[in-house]
Amino acid sequence: MAIKITDECINCGACEPECPNTAIYEASYEWKYSDGTSLSGDIILTNGNSANADLEQEPVSDEYYFIASNKCTECVGFHEEPQCAAVCPVDCCVPDEENKESEETLLGKQKFMHPEN
């Protein structure tokens, strides 16, 4: 499953540079699938949805840091545990129960965004 950032976030920014998928963004920031990945142009996401990797997407939150769940792999393929949760001083990076994915699915998503790894 993806990780989410709860409203307990203090906007310290410790999590953002730790994400190997560039899936963490500052509040109100428009994000792209291409940010920090190998994705570009029209793509079919691993969940079957289509998108343009280079188009800005709506921010998930305008109050605190957020995670773009379609880019989150819980650090599978990079680290043993989600790095955002490991560095968060207030423990607000938690499993997103609405976005449950198997380890195999998360690894597939990681390979989709970073085929060179």
C-alpha cells in the first residue's frame, strides 16, 4: 500500500528528500509523474489509468506535505522500509489503507518508474 501523510504534519520537510520516487510534495505544489522518474509523455499507469507524465497534477493537500500515491512504492526496490516514515519526527507518515498494494505490485510500480534499476 502507499504511505500517506496525515494532518498531524508539521511541514518540516524531512521526508521530501528521502523519497526515491519523488512522490512527496510540499503543500499546494502541483506535481508530475515525470518528477524524479523515467516517465515522460502519455503513459498507462500500473493501475490501468492513463496520464501524461509531463502535465501538472492537482495538489493532494494545500495545508501540509503530501504523497502522490500513484508514485509511492513504500521504498520497495530501494530500501527495507519507507524512508519518509523513518525520518518523520511526528510519525505522520502512515500506511494508506485506501491504497493497499502487494509487494509485487509495489516492485512493479518501481520498475515502471525506474526501469534502469
